[in-house]
Amino acid sequence: MKTVVTVLTVISVAVIVVVAGLLTAEGFDVAEAKPESTISKAEIASKTKAVHQATVSEKIVTKALNSLKAGDLTEFSDFAGSDFKDCFAADGLAQVFGTDQQTTAAFVKAWCQGARYSVVSSTQSGDKATVTLKVSGLELMSYLQNTLGEYQQKATSGLGEFAGMSREEITRRAFKDTLAHATSVDHAKPRDITVTFTKRNGTWEVDDPIELAAAMFPGYLS
């Protein structure tokens, strides 16, 4: 009887060794395998978490915003519409700012690149859709205005290098120094903004993008 038990034990050990060898040969790490009972809830959740499927309207607005963050205003202008385009026309901005178009373009690019956003939620039902975003624009206009005010005061008081400076010279200097510090300028307080879309003739169109545009460029649009 002892002989039979011993033989069976040897056979069992041999089978285990052979199976382990086969599993290892197939790339299965026996040492790292976990019994199902030892897998944490976090691991299970990470494996079963549903992948977010962006709606068409969400793709439209995020594409425009990503282009904006890359420093290109063109696609966001198309998204935001004619009123926005008028506000950001290069020649008009140069007149508003009192500087040349090259400086204006550099200022707007820095403003665009400072934009921040994240998608909070998106919905779509029938011919209506919404995308809620958390957004924060760069307070570049406020920084520029404060710098201009400071330099004008120094010029009026005849202080240092600003003594005798003309208004145009002060403006150029303020823009130059603002752009030099653009990456360290504060952002506006983050806001939740919901953008609505309507499907017309098979195409999703934004209803009113101005609130989002205003949040991207604080201090300029309202």
C-alpha cells in the first residue's frame, strides 16, 4: 500500500512539473499568477471601466480648442463665428492695441497658448447636444493694462528710462515686457461653461459660442 501511495505521489509531482514547464514555455509566469480572490477591487475596476465615447459635438469643440492651444486662431474663429472674427481681425486689433500687426499677432498667439480646458460632460439627444467644459483663460490683457498704466505713470513722473517716452514707445515697451512674462501670467478662475449644439440638415452647429470665447480671452470679450 505504501508503495502505491509513493508511486502516485511521484506521478503527481511529475505532472505538476511538466504542466509548469509547459506554461512557462508559453510565456505564462506561474510565479506572478494571482488567484482570483487576491485581485483587488481597484484592479477589477480598472479592467472593467467603460471607455469614454466622445459625442460628435464634443469632438467639434475640443478640436477647435486644441487648435487654439497650439497658437492657431483660425479654426477656433471658424467655430466661434463672424462676431468673434470681427473682434480678432488683425488690422482691427492692431488699432485697438495701438501697435503693429506683428506685435499684435505675437500677443494673440501667447494668449491662445495659455488657454486651459477640460471636458466635464457631454450629452446628445435627438437634434440637441451639450458639452460642458471647465475653462480658464490667460489674464494677459489685465497684465498688459497694468503694465501700461505703470509705465505711463513713470513716464509722467519722469522716472528713469521712462522719462520722455512717447505714448507709442510706452505701448511698444509694455507689449514687449508682457510677452516676455506671458508664461508666468496668472490664469482666470476656472469656469464651467455649457456649449449647446443643434443638428441642422445633418450637421451639428454651435448655438452660441461667445461665452466660451469670452472665457478663453478674459478682459477682452464680454
